[in-house]
Amino acid sequence: MYKYIVRDTVEEKILKLQAAKRELSEELISSDDGFIKQLTREDLELLFAATHSNGRE
């Protein structure tokens, strides 16, 4: 299957951004000294805590 992407379009920018995010996430998660492996339980709870738009939980 082939996919044609027109240069300098929103679609091309989105695809490039997705590729960059994929590479970054793989680097952060898979490396031995990756950022994810250094997070504490408290860090994760803070990152995933549900907050409202006014900043309150």
C-alpha cells in the first residue's frame, strides 16, 4: 500500500510531529537510564492526578 503526502501541508506536519513524538517516547521508555525509570510513585501520581480547569482536584 502506498500513501502520497503533499509537501508543506498540515498532513505532512502532523505526520512529522507524530514520528518525532514516537521517537521521543521510545527513547524515554526503552533506554536503561530513561526518564520514565527515574520517576517515583509520587511523580506519577502528580502527573496523572485529575484536575479541573481551575487547578483544583
